[in-house]
Amino acid sequence: MDPATESVSHPVFARFFARVATRSERRGQMALRQELLAGLSGRVIEIGAGNGLNFPHYPAEVEELVAIEPEPYLRAGAVEAAQRASITIHVREGNANRVPEGDRTFDAAVVSGVLCSVPDPEAALRELWRVLRPGGELHFYEHVRASGSFRAFYQDAVNLLWSRLMGGCHPNRDTLTAIELAGFSIASCRRLMFPARAHASPVAPRILGVALRS
């Protein structure tokens, strides 16, 4: 199989994610998605689109969205969500480490809860750089390594078990630094906790912002 279209199958986690994500929408995640996608226009690519929870929140200025999702169950949900969306969305099989799109063909890219779980986040960011035109925007909303040492130590301690149970998700990645090391410049970024009172959750520390490709 071509590695550009290789599926990533996590059938149990995919169904768990679909149920939990719906509850998170009601707890404030929906507003964060709207903030993530605000200001987008032109041709946009979303890597790791899941079951399409972002789709209803894309602004009308987006002319086309190409949504890449490797997990079959989630991709089927994304296809259904795309049919209900108010913008043109093409859902495609693919993975973050080798995006099946041409160089400099997108005005913006979106990652949301993705860079925590890809096998090689540096390779994924290189691919995002490749498919974006110069001056293109990377909109990101990711859970990250905590800034406080105690919570970061806790994330390190649970990382191995957490990643096995949660479809390869790593709660302790320093994603903001990885974005900068990939050559993007941070235009805006804010740190937050979601849910705000989730003191025991290793994935509560998050970043939300926009980076620019030179």
C-alpha cells in the first residue's frame, strides 16, 4: 500500500473518541473550534479531521476544504459530516507524515488534536510546510506538555499507558516548540486548560493559535 494513503486503524478508540468528543462539544469545545477556524479563507487542508467535528464551524470564505483522515471509522463519519456542511469539503484517506497533495497548494492548514498522536510530529510539520504557500497560515489547537514541572512530571509518568489506550496519543509533547523548529513563526498563541477544572487530566493543558509559513 502507498504510504501516502496507508490507513491507521484504531476501531475501539475511534468509537470511544466519537462518543467522548460529543460530550466535550457541550462543555465548551465548540467555542474553541470556532476560535481555531476564525479568519480562514481560500483553499484549506485539515490533517487528522477525525469524524468532522470542525466542519460546521468553517467560515463561508473557505472555498474548498481537503480533509485528510487515516482511520476508517472516523473517516466515514467525516464523509457524512461533509455532506451536511455549508462549504465544499473533500474527505480523503491519507496520513500526516506523507500528505497526498502538491507543494504550495493551500492557503491555510488546520491541526486539532493531531500532533499529539502522529508517529513523527516533525515529519508531519514538514509536510504542512510543504503543502502551504509562502505566507500561508497554520491554525493549531493541541494539547501539550504542561508549563509547570509537577504536571509535566505527571504527564511523563502516564505517557506510556495513555498512548497505548488512546490511539497513540502522547500527553507530554512540546508541540509549540516543534512548530517553531519546523520554521513557522508564531503569529498568535494562548495557553488554556480544557476543561478548565480538569486537574487530573494529562491532556488538559492546551495551546490555540496561528503560525505563519515564510
